[in-house]
Amino acid sequence: MLLNKINEVRAEVKRWRAEGLKVGLVPTMGALHEGHLSLIKRAKAECDKVVVSVFVNPIQFGPSEDFDKYPRTLEADTTLCDNESVDIVFAPNANEMYGGGRLSNDTLTYVCPPYFFVDKLCGKSRVGHFDGVCTVVMKLFNIVQPDFAYFGQKDAQQVIIIKKMVKDLNIPIEIIQCPIVREESGLALSSRNKYLSEQGKKDALVLNKILNNIKSCYKKGVTDIESLKETAYSFLTEKHELEYLEIYNCNDLEEQKEANDESIALIACRVDGVRLIDNIYFKEV
């Protein structure tokens, strides 16, 4: 069922609630791929009813980012959701979500996560990005009021921040973090992979190679953070514009002097002009 209006979604969920059914939410920006489908399948296995939101959220994009060209494939997305027996595909427009007017924090109420969590990694270069993410996710939580919400591990910083928001604001929703889904080559699935040329996809494999090598070195006994990060440089060429490579605590993004089983390595790199991110946990999860 494709719905575009907030009140329609609320009315349907209210009926489910009256029947005592468990509700799952999978928030997406569309251009669905196997990574999204893995979240949907998990939600279907654990919930009685599942809502998938499809909304390219304007307030999480910076002025020089790819909002206008971000892939929008609602018809194909709806078909994929129908094939997975999703109960509602919620696809509002910006006016429905934000009520019209100027979309800035001087006219719109924003949810702003703690500075400690956003002044690093993707938040460092994408100023205001996580304010936009938390605002739209909070709105979706209020609209759907799910029991469970499903997010992919590829956006590790995002998941950590959303978990923090849920905890701090006493939101009665359980956040389910699901593993990264990869192509056979090892490239993490992303809607932005559609921007890559065939050669770009090959060049993009360096992200996963760097992360796997770091974890391999850790397993061999290397724990010094800087030494682990330095192993990356032999993989990089002029085709790779490294934005960051960091190793933090996987639960709270605290800096570490020495790596341990609670560490996560996170990377962002431009390939073919496309900004890609990936990460790897030092402990198997």
C-alpha cells in the first residue's frame, strides 16, 4: 500500500495497534537495493506489520551536495516492497513532511544531537547533516510509532547517533542494527554506487581492502591506532581522495589510544567524484 499523507499512515497504524500488532519501520531515501531489502526481510521476520519510508530528506543535504541528482526510483522501490509484502510504503513529499516554508533551523524545529557525536567523521565535513537526519527520523518515529526501527551498519555514525537520541529522549523504540550487505567484490552496497563507472567500482574496492587489512593487522597483534591507520596508504592512488580514516570505540565514538575488540575502523573516500563510506568492526558482530 503506497501512502503519501501522514494522517493516512497514522490511521492505518492506529488500527494495527488496536489489534495488538508489532510494528517495524525501515527508514530509507529510496533507490532501494539488496542492503535495504535485508533490513526489510529482517523487519518482516520480527514484526507483524512493516512500514518502509521513502523520502529524500532535503534538510540533511548541504548546499553543495547531491540532493537534486540523488536517485529517485519510487515506482521500482514500491515494486520491490510489494514483492517483500511490505504493508505500507510511506512516500511523502517535503511539503507533507515539513509543512511548507523555508527549511532552515531559524524557521523549523530541529533535533540536534550532541556536538561530541557529530564533530567527527561524516559530521565534520557535512555540517548540519545529522541535525537533518535526527529531525526526519524523529518525525518518522512520531508518525509511525514503531516498536522496532531497522538501520544498516554501513552508516555506523548515524546508527550510534540515533541510538543516543532514542536513549536521551526516552523514545520507546528498539533500534535494530543490521550488517552491511556487499557485492561479491566486497563493495558495500549504496544508492550512490549508481554514480560509479565500471572502473570506478573497481577503484572503490580499496575501501574494503583497507578496512580488512587493518582488521587483519589487529588480529596479528598490532594495536597502535596510528600504525594501523598507516597501513592504508599503500592501497591509495591518485584515484582516491581520502576524507577520513579513523578508529574509535564502536559504541560511543570515543577516541582510543590502543585498538581492542570494541574498536571500529571507519573510512570515507571519494572515487570517481563519488563520496563513499564503509566500516569494519574489530570484533565479529
